[in-house]
Amino acid sequence: MERHYGMDWLRVGAFALLILYHIGMVFVPWNYHVKAPALVHWAVVPMLAVNAWRLSLLFLVSGFASRALLMRSKGLGDFTRNRSFRLLVPLLAGMMIVVPPQPWVELLTKHGYDGSYWHFWFADYFRFRELAGLALPTWNHLWFVFYLWAYTMVLTLAVALLRASWLQRVYDRVFGTVLVLALPLAWLVAVHALWFPMVGETHAFIGDDIAHVSYFPVFLFGFGLAGSPAAMRAIRRWGWLGAILALSGYAFIAWCEIHWPHGMAHWAVRPYLVAHAVQQWGAIVALIATADRFWNRNHPMRATLTEAVFPFYIVHQTIIVVAMWLLLGRGLNGGTQFAILVAATVAGCWAFYLIGREIRPLRPLVGLRLHRPKRPGATLAVR
């Protein structure tokens, strides 16, 4: 299949937004591993501009890229082995090495823990039970990697058992029309407003029903989209309407947050959830249409950036949490703290990627192939 550069750029942009979003989590009054001394309540409104669709978009582009890798694989067995190695190895390494500073800082700043990091790592982190309400060990932000692996395994089983060519024809016929906008939107409205109203994700995998019914279908949608020019044409055709729906949904959400900063009126809860779903799928359709229309072109930096985003994802949250902990008590204002966090996170992520890619034994641990690509353009965005 022909490479879609626009989806590469969309994936890079989605991960960049995710990093900024997690930096923002330090400053808003939502639960996070470490918090700034002075919270910025108004920042909730711009955060909500991406809250609804950021993770769904990542699962969709991951499904899209998985189709490309499957078509390049020697068979389902090769595909399964490759995906398991590329996802589970960095997940396990991340849980053992990258993630532990996060719960340690959280215990220090929120629960009065007084042990050193090394005492925590050797004595408490691998306890396999809770400490001050935190389940240890943990995957924290790396939950996405395990979910992606699990969804990929289910997909592989489905491809092995079902008539994929027939399913693709059905996909093309259904999603090659305005239903590409309407049908997933109806599903997400049912998920958020009818089946799981005001239910939060747990990221524990078992029992995380709202996450699975939200993310697994969009992962499958992305897998089908990679082989469906008809659906891509429909998305491009209806992208303008997706943008209008996304802006309308966000406008209502922002109005609710501004109008009721300390608790929403009961009557507004259901419309708020519908607006969340409308914003979620409308933004995704609009962004894919934009990527297909304007971004489907190569650039010398594309291969490096598409390779770097997974190592960036693995390490970014630990850098944010530790850097913010180091800034506590230094009397800096919020703007200065934010600027330092952005600079430290970008610099730390680049260092993690550049060092990891040059040392062969480290490459799988930081989320890269064991062997470097023969040429820059060979790098495939397949997280």
C-alpha cells in the first residue's frame, strides 16, 4: 500500500499535543502525579479543546499504521511476533526503569513518604500491592502501550478467522458515505451519554469498559481506513462538517465550564456528554481530512520524527513529573514553571531518543527496532 505521509504527520502532531497536555495537567485542578503550588483554573478551558479526541486519534492512527505493517509482514505469525516484541519489551522496560520515579514523586508530594528513591525502588515498588492507595508496580501512562498490544492481538485473531476481503468491502460501502461521520458519532453518543454517563477510565485494563468501547472501535476503524480509498474520500468530503461539529461541541463544553466552574447544573450533564462525543468524532474527521488534503507530502525530517515519537511517549511523563518536583519550593511563577517544563521535556525526550537509537541493546527498550533502517524513508509509523 502507498504510504500516507499525512497520517504520519497527524501522528507526530497528536503525540506532541499529548506531551503539552500532560505538562498542562501539572497546573489544572485535575488529578495528576505532581501539582504546581498555584493552580490555574482557567487553563481547564483550553485543555478541554483536545481532551475529547486526543487518545481516540492515537488509537486510530495506530490501527492505520498496523494495517501497513501487516501488509509488509511475511504472515500473521511474523506480524504477531513483531508487534509483541515492539510493544511489550519497551512496556516492561518502562515499568521497571522509566515509570518508577512517577509514583515516588507522587508519594513524596501527596502522601508524606520519606524514603529515598532507591529505597522506594528496592523495598516498595515491586510489592504487588497498594501503598497509600497507589497500586505498585504500575504502568501509569504506558497503559496505552498494553491496550494497543491487546487490541492488536484481538485484531490478529479476527483477521485469521474472518473473511477480511468481504469485511473490507462492507467497510468501503458503509464508510464511503456520510455514515463515516454519522455512524461513529452515534456510537460515541451512546457510549458517553447513554451507557457510561460520567464514568471515568481506570486504565487498569480489566473492568475499564468505557475505554474499551471507545478505543477499540476507533482502532479497528483506523485499520479499515488504511485499505479504503472510498472512506478516505468520504472523510475528505465531510471534513468541513466534522470541523463545525467539533467547534460546536467544544463551544458548549467551554460555556458549561465557564458558567458553572464549581459544579454543573443537573439538566446540562446529558447535553454536555453529547457535546463531548460530537467534539470527539467531529475533530477526528476534520483532522484526518486536513492531513489527507494538505499534509500528504514527505519532508526530510518526517522519518526521524515518526521514529522518535514512541521513545518520546515512553519517557516524557517521567521527565515532566521529576522536573516539576525539582521546581517545587523555588518561588517561580506559573509561566516560568511551564516554560521550564516544556524546555526540559523536549530536551530530555530528544536525549532519550538520540542516545537510545545509537546503542543497539537499548533500541528495543526505548521502543525502536533492533536494527536501524537502511534508509531514513524506511521508518514506518506503526505504534
